[in-house]
Amino acid sequence: MSEYTDEVDLAAELARDRFRAWRGVAVRDEGPLPDNPVDAMQIDLMRRSFVPQLPPANPSTSGWHLLAALGELFDGSEDADHMLATTGRVLVHAGQLAIANGLALEPILRLVPSSRDPNVGPACTPVGAVGFLAIVMAQVVKRDLIWVHNLVSSIATVVGAAQDHLEINGVGGERVDLLELYRIVGGGILATLPPYRSAAEILAAAAWKAEA
């Protein structure tokens, strides 16, 4: 597992560095969205997440929403389209959990193949993946470097278990591109939400109403 530990460490470092690069856009609403479509999607979903369709990105609760989506996937319909959509929601909630803890999603998703490989990573069963993430979320108050690395590994493991289930039971063994699925399902969610307004736009509108 030392090889996998090194990969987790690298993924965590890249996820933190990527988040820092666009933290002003994500947190302080400064400037346009990044050119990277996964980063842009993750930020846009976080910005517009205070609606019933998409619970807020919160360090303490996003993990439980991720587990709920995973449970829906494992216990729900075996229709391929439904499973694809549900796996997409797993990815969306993974992105919410990541950004709530200062992490970009893409480096974590690139860890998934190793997490699924029994010769490299944990290759958890669905129950094992759920248990791993639940243990990490129960320790969310720590949020030290070790906890962050465990979070990165647990997200990759959960997504890996979801991908296994989808590819084996839903799409007949075909490979699923997680990044593309995230963009498709995330884009579908955004299409149902009100247009995003920046803090500056909200304040300007409030000032105009006050003057009227």
C-alpha cells in the first residue's frame, strides 16, 4: 500500500494547490470561472448550492449527502440511465465535499483507478467504502493534514465503488469517463437552478431598490 499512500499524498497536494489557485474565485467571488471545465463546474455548483436540489457545500454535512447518493445507487433501479444519473450525483456530492474542505475534485478523481486496483489501493466493497467515508466524516472536527489525506482517499474509494457498481451492473462492463459524467450531470443540475448572481450584482440591485 506504500505506492497507494504516495499517490494519495500527491493527489491531496494537487487538490489543495488547485483550490488555492482559484480560491479567490470560489470563496471571494473574484474574477471569472477557471478555464478548466471541472474546476469551473465545481465552483459553479458550490456557488448555487443553497437550493433543495443541491444542499450547501458544508464540511460537516456534505459527506452524509454523498453517502446518501451512494446508497441510492446501490439500492436503486438497475436501469442504466438511472444508474448513470445517480452516479453523476455521487460525483456532484463528492465535489461539494471536496470544495467545502479546500480541495479541487479533479486530482481526487484521477486517484480513483488506483483505489479500484486490488494490487495498489484498497479496492473496497460498497460496504467497506461507505464505512471508510463514515469514519472520516465522524472525525471531521480534526481536519488536520492526516484527516485531509484520509478524506481524499475515502472520496476516491467511494467513487471507485460507485464506478464498479455502475460498470458491472449498469453498462455491461463498458468504461465510464467520470470527468465527463460529472460535467454532464452537473450541467443538468445547473440548468434547473436560477442564474448565478455575484455578490457585487446583489449589492448593486439592493442599492438600486433603496434609491427607488
